[in-house]
Amino acid sequence: MFESLCDTVLGIVERWIPKKKYSKEIEYRDGLTEFIRNELKRRQQDILFSTPKKHRVKKEAGRAHADIEIDVNKLYRRLAQTLL
């Protein structure tokens, strides 16, 4: 019933079907980013008995090591708290 954000995103990615055949990888990334963002919002609207969580989904920027980032600052904060 309660799954981690990672499990949720993996499930969303597995359900994603590109709208068309793109010529560039960036177009696939943009389509997937938008799909993940919309699905996370939709899932939060379906929550009945708790406060919906907002997730930050953004595309690669600068020297990022990932094409798509989800709740990066929250993840770093949790890692720092765990390691300290």
C-alpha cells in the first residue's frame, strides 16, 4: 500500500509510452519528464487521508549527472542526516 518514491517512479517509467518516435534523446527526456510530473501530481490528488506531497521534477541542468531529477534536495538532506 505504501511504496517508496523510487518504487513509484519506477512504476511510472515502466508505464510510459512515447507519444511519437523522436529524432533526439532530449525529446524523449522531455516527454518522460512531463509524464513523471503529471503522474506524480495525479497520484497525489488520489490521496484521501493524508497531506499530499509535492515533488520537484526537473530536467538536466548544467553539469548534472542525471537526465531527470526528482526531489534531489530532499534526498541529499536525508542522506546527510543519515550519515551524520
